[in-house]
Amino acid sequence: MARDGLGVTPQSEDFAAWYNDVVFRAEMVERGPVRGSMVIRPYGYRIWELLQADLDGRIKATGHQNAYFPLLFPQSYMEREAEHVEGFAPELFTVTHAGGKELEEPLVIRPTSETIIGMMMAKWINSHRDLPLLLNQWANVLRWEMRPRMFLRTSEFLWQEGHTAHATADDAIAETMLALGIYNDVAVQIGAMGTVPGEKTPRERFAGAERTFTIEAMMRDGRALQAGTSHFMGTRFASAFGITYTGESGAAELCHTTSWGMSTRMIGGLIMTHGDDKGLVLPPAVAPYQVVIVPIGRAEAPLDAAAELAAGLQLAGIRAHVDDRPQLSPGFKFNDWEMRGVPIRLELGPRDLAAGTALMSRRLTYGQAEGGKEAIPLEAAPGLLTAELAAFQAMLARRAADFRDEHTAVVDTWPEFAAAVAVGWALALHCGGEACEDEIKALTTASPRCIPLAGEPEQGPCVRCGGPSAYGKRVIFGRAY
Amino acid sequence: MARDGLGVTPQSEDFAAWYNDVVFRAEMVERGPVRGSMVIRPYGYRIWELLQADLDGRIKATGHQNAYFPLLFPQSYMEREAEHVEGFAPELFTVTHAGGKELEEPLVIRPTSETIIGMMMAKWINSHRDLPLLLNQWANVLRWEMRPRMFLRTSEFLWQEGHTAHATADDAIAETMLALGIYNDVAVQIGAMGTVPGEKTPRERFAGAERTFTIEAMMRDGRALQAGTSHFMGTRFASAFGITYTGESGAAELCHTTSWGMSTRMIGGLIMTHGDDKGLVLPPAVAPYQVVIVPIGRAEAPLDAAAELAAGLQLAGIRAHVDDRPQLSPGFKFNDWEMRGVPIRLELGPRDLAAGTALMSRRLTYGQAEGGKEAIPLEAAPGLLTAELAAFQAMLARRAADFRDEHTAVVDTWPEFAAAVAVGWALALHCGGEACEDEIKALTTASPRCIPLAGEPEQGPCVRCGGPSAYGKRVIFGRAY
């Protein structure tokens, strides 16, 4: 593999350049031929598969069923819900020809599937007995992207989109919160991210939603990444598409619907939550390789022992990989796997073998001594490494939560606010005015990320204009991806 | 759920009407808004997920890695390989506008991904050390369809497409055969289908392939369904896209590539392999519900016992489902699940409960006494049903293989040929001439399906024109989907 060195721009020097270096050099991604499109290479795709398997299990365990809806639908579908089409029109890809002929009505490529699924729900739901209808789809969606960035903003991305219909608003709100909780659990337990679940301010709502909830995750440059959103639609889409049911009384009632999505953007979130100057750091739960074994020396014995060790680890459910590339030096391999974020590295040379041990190195440590290399007995390796990986996962989650807390400031004055959003998040009271929000954005590039669910009721003057606060709580402001 | 009766057109009366009745009434599928598009409903999609999980495991176990490539690419990519574009041009969907503007170059929606993946392979492969490159993608593809049919021919379908590059032709041929073997194993072991692996005649090759291999499965109307194909591309795509490597000698060499695909068409194949007059019959390996429990009577006890039984079966890895719909009679439920192809049904009423048993019925029997209902002890249910399901799976595979054999005739005369293809397949010698093939098709609607791999070398006169036989073996002719 031809490479112009393994070094990546230090994170502290230029975060954006570091991010680009890492995603390309770790072979996670490649630019596609169309503006903003990406190829997800095996090392990136495996992370998605691991996230996907976990999330899919949680979605199914809460009673949702997967289905698949068409990629293309008539443009007129989008127009049935006024806010929805207004929000998505500028991002649509349009198909005008098929089978060598011009189509009678142009088709759009789905930017999201509320409309086509709404059409189907109207067909499938008749009685209150058909409710709740709990559907989920794993799919690609396309949205024209002016400022593309690998994983974070691409013209095509992969995601799941949950779509549900309920008899009452209360049921639909409960579903919206259930999905949000699933997302937060995946982000924290699997992604080891530092998140805050909350509600979006009205202006940041999904196009067509009555209420939008989000999990906002703090990246290592102090910015916020919207990592998953869950929307309560009220009866808006039900009205637009005629999604009604016959209640027990016999009267026709409008359903209340929800939708919620999590995407390949999460991969970008993982990278920016954990990475450091040396490159990626991957949580074991989503690491394509959790343990890489580097045999030392040209002899057969370490190679054979490495293969045997890997087989033993794999039996214990550990994703272990032997780097047996003959043309590369151990030093090159150490740097390579460090850059690619493998949690634990094992070295296995003739001297280790003679002692019945391997030398273990952790990709990073936090809140404990550096450790350096540690000899571990080969016989006990599966059990020891299972414990090490669990500890590594917990350590990353703690590190991310600490980082989030250390970079979140409760502020009541403008100078405090400006200082806080320069390096992280500000928890402030705000008037809710759009002009005031615009001014804050112009001065600091920060915007309201969410109203944290956990916040205490509070009233007072707006941090910028001094007007009476809205929302009844403090709002998180931050610079966003 | 409003339904106009559960009855389906008898298979023996009108196979096509039976198929349509079954796919819609079993809630596997719904027509999409665009010509030839389909919605795959949960009961159909779950079958796909189960097939997919098995196939994905086999693909990974043989060293392939999953990746994801863009849906859209410039139309000019398709034009680089002359036969490829000629074959696919009439089926392309074209995107002309995005983000509210006309695109400089029209984009096509992938009908298959040889071209975009070829572009990337050319970028990623440098040295012989980068070979073989073994990639797989799970994706949607679009092909304009003039005669759509749910699952079998739809304008959008889901599939996996393997794409690999190798140093030598021998390596690439071995890969082509490896993929074919995986497909045959999935079709037979998981789908319980009656297949014949073979090579396509030149005219039936994939557009751009040097050799195409296929597994042909016999449906219950005697027609052939192409259930998976594997293509050896030689150096055609490597030449078109510049996929080269530096050999050990230092010279630049062209790679040899392959591609292979299996799709949601398999769901149609399963339906038409096993179904009968009463509806679907699903092999346990892909059945969304392997066992359905119908509690009898309005009392709480059978309901509670059914839930407990289902939990015990689920613990044993059985996909068990309790039909507790209060508004429906047991008789309706029996018919419903029979139509939906559930392998085993259990009835649980107060008298069964008192005896500590449940009444078991198999969806069908083959080569054994009808059996009828059988009381099984609740305590032993998990073990007994695990064995029953394995036996049911094996029985279906035997039934399909027997059906294929009983409907395949070795023929040497034209009357024999015509009689054979009217009800199944003919194994005949053929001259390989296109005019002769066209004549056979005009007279019988049968076409060459494949040259079976297992066939013995044989020469002689063409079954139609008497000219010297081609291919060195007998060819399977049949009517095809």
C-alpha cells in the first residue's frame, strides 16, 4: 500500500485537517465521483455494521418491524405537507428519464421517507386494532450538499428511519421519547460518546414536525454534533396523507405519527469524540479489530503463535487480527494500528514466546498511569483481554463525559457566554427571539443546540438581549457540525 | 384487518394468479407508486433479513469485506465497457437535476456497480500484495422494468453484489466458482430449493462478462428461476477502468475481475418452490415465525400458558409467535397462518392445558403419513419442536429436489423435448445456433437455462435441427421467469 507517511496533522493544530487525514489514511472512506458523495471502505463500513447490529437489536426489542419502501416517488408527494417540502426542496435529486424515455411526472430520490410511508400507512391502517404501527427502514437517502464533509454531510448517506403511527398524541410522544432513549443508549453505551438529550428550539425542528428531540454529542474541538433525532409529527402528516383509524366508538380519527433517524454521520461522531494527535481511537464495541497481534521477527514460531493466539481470542468473541504483512517492519505496523485506532496491540516475539507471554499496549489511558507495555500470559489472554476491552470501553465513555462536562459552562453574562462557546458549550437563558439568535450566531457562530431534558425549570433575563427568557429552562448553545 | 376472505386462487388453476394472491394477502408486499416498484412489508422483509444474515456470514467467512459505493455515478462510466452499456442502457434511470439546478453531466442510478467499483479498484490496487481484493456490497439497484412482477422483476430491488480482483485468470475463475457454490448452498440449505448449478450459454451472459455461471431453480409450475449468478469478467473491466498491479517482476499487469449477485428475487423463488393451494409454505430457516401458538377459548389460562410456551421456545432459539388477536376465531387464525406458510402450528386450549400438552399440526407432509394433529407434552416442547423444524426443513428440500428430478427429462427427439418443456425441463443436445434457439423459443417459449456443471461430456445431433451439438454437454432448456 503506497502511503505518503502515516503522520496525520495534529488535532490540536488543525482539527478539520486532522479529521480529513484520519478518515482517508485509515482507509475508512474515499471520495465518490459526484459532488459530496463518498465510498465507505471496509474499515469504515465495519464500524457501521457493528453500530447497525446493535441499534437494530434495540429497535426490534421494542416491537418495531423492518420494512423497505421505494427509493423513488412522485415529486407531488413532497408537496402535500407545506413545511416538509419547503425544508427539503433545495436538497432534492430529480429523476426525469427512465428506460430511455422522459417520465410523465418527475420522480424524486428520497431525502427521507415520511411521504411515501405516509401513503402506505393510510392504506394499511383501518381500525384502532392496527395501532400502533411500528415500522423501521434501513436505507440510503440523498440530499444535495453544498458543503460536503465525509460522514458528516454527504449527498448520500445510510441510515435507519423509524416511522410510527399511534391512536393518541400521548402514545406518539411516548414513542418519540423511546426512540430518543434508544439513540442515547447506543451513543453512550456503544459509541462511548458524551451526549446531552434534549428538545430542539422551534427554528431547529425537522421540516414538518411539531416537536423535535435530539441527542447532541460533544466533539473534541468543543463543537456539537447532532447524533440522532426523534420527531413528533402530531397529526400533520396524518392530515396530509389521510392516515385515519376507526376508533372504538366507530368514528374516524386522525393518527399521530413519529419519525426518528440515526445515520452514518455517527461514524464521524465517533472519530471526533475519541481521536487524538496520533489518529483514530475506536471504542471496542465498534472497532473492526479490537486486538491486533504483531508477530516480531522473521521466524515461523511467532507467526504460528500469533495465529493460534488470534484463534483463541476469536473463540472468546474478541475481534482479533494478526498483522502478518511480510514487507512491513514492526515499527511501521505499530504506528499504522495506532493511527487506525485499535484499542489493544499485542507484540509477540521469540523472547515473549519463550516466556509464554505477549506484550500488551493500550491505545490510550485516561485517569490512570501511562502503563506502557505490559507482559500478559498467553494462556490467560482471552479472559484478560475481554476484561481489558470492557475497561477500555468504560474508560472512553468516562473520558468523553468528563470532556463534555469540563467544556460546558453555566453562564449568565455575555462575556462568559462568548468565552464558553469559543471552547465548548454554554448553558444559558435565552429570549427565544430569532433576531437575537441571529446576532449571537453572527458574533460567535454558536446556535441553540437543544433544551436539555434534564434541565431544571428556570426563568430570567436573556444572556444576550436581557429580554425575558423563553422555554422555561436553560438552552445549550454551541458551535455545530 | 379488513380482508376479502383468506382464500387464494388454487395454484393448479392459475399459477400467476395464485402467486399474486399469496404475496399480497400474506402481507409480504405492496405495490409502490412508480411502475414496477414495490414496498417490502415486514412479513416479506423478515425473510430477506434471514436470508441476508446467512449469506452475509458465508461471504465474510470466505474472506470478503463489505463496503458501500455511491448510488449515482456519471453516465459516461457505463460507456467504458461496450457490451455493458449496450446491455444496461435500456434500463437506466437518469438524474438530471439536483439542488434545484440542472446537472452538468446526467447521473445514472446504479443498475449494478461494476463501473463505479472498477474506478475505485483502479485507485486502490497498486501491487500484487493488494490482491486478491475481495469486496461485497449490500444495496438497492434500479432497472426499468417493462413487465414487472413482485419480487421477480421490479424496477428497484435489494441485493448483494460481490466484486473481486485477482492476479490471474485461474484465481478469478476459482472465485467465480466459489461464489456460485455459496449461492447454491444458500438456495439448497436455507431456501430448501431444487437447483442446478451451471454455465450460461454465450447469449445469456451478463453484459460484459466472459463467462456467466448461474444456479437455476425449478418452480412448482415447472419453470426455471435464475436464483443467483456469478460472472468471470476476464480483463474486460480491468482494461476499461485501468485496474492494474505491479507484479513481482515489476511489470504492470491487468487484473482479472469477477462479480456475483443474489437478490430479493430469491423471496419469489422460495414462494414458488414450496407454496401450495392453501398459500405459502416457508422453510423454517427463513420463516419469520417458525411456530405459531393459537390459544383456544376466552379464558386467561390458555393465553398465559401460550405466552409462557412461546418464551420457552424463544429461549431455545425458535421464532415463536402467539396469535392473541381477541377479535378473530381460532378457525380464522388456523387458515390465516396456513396461508402465510408457518411451518408448525400449536393449539392450546383448556383441555390441552389440563393434560399438559399442546396440539401440533405441520403445514404439510411429504413422503409420510398425513399425521393430522398430534399432542405433544409442553415440558418437552422446545426440544421436540427444534427437531420437528429441522425435519420440516429437510423434508422441504427433499420435496423440491424430487420435484426437480421428476420434472427433468433427458430427451433426444423433438416431440420428447416439447413434452418435457411443457411441464418442466429438458436436458438436450443443442447446436448452439441462435436461429435454432429462436425457433425453439417461438415454438415452446423455452430457452437454454444453463449447461449443468455436473453433466457428462457428450456429442450428437441437435434436438431441433440435427446439426452437430455445441458445448460438449447437454443443455437444460426450460421456460423461465
